[in-house]
Amino acid sequence: MNNVTEIKPSIKIDRLVNDSLWNPWLVADITRCTGQSISTPQTVQEEDFHYLEWSNGSRIDVYLEISDNRQHLIVNTDRFRGHNERLALIGIAATYNLTYGECDDG
């Protein structure tokens, strides 16, 4: 196992790693908070647009989006969510310097 890469805490947590990968701490925090699986691979649809989503299989629960050099955490309000989970997601957005937003399925 000579190809192990150590993730050093000196990497700024509010930025992308190598301009193409999501911060693994951010991904882990959202996954742990929602209990959902990542439902799409990281996508790069165009320059400066990256997208990653978590869902329960039938509807999107939470997604991350980077567009126009801004990072967003968007939460689906049509999914039942307890007060503590909602506050945790707001805290995650604040911790990683993300713009927090809410949307619905409609």
C-alpha cells in the first residue's frame, strides 16, 4: 500500500480540493446528518458548474451546487426533517461557507 494519500487538515475546508473534487469532510458531514446516500456521481456539466446530490431513491433530499464561483447547499423542504437535522444542515452550510437554500418538489 504505497499509494496512500494523507489528507492534511491544512486544506481549507470551504474550497474544492484540486478544483475538481468535493471536500471529503463536507460530503461526510452531509451524509452523516441526512442518513442518505449520494445518488449521483459528481458532475461537471459546464465550466464552473459542479453538482452532487443525496436522495432516498425517489426524491432529492439535499444537493450541493457550485456555480459562478459560489457554493450552495440546497435542502428539499418537502422531505420530513426534524428541527435538529435542519439546524445541523444550516450549521454545516455555515461551517463550510456555503450559501444555504431551501426548495420544494413543486
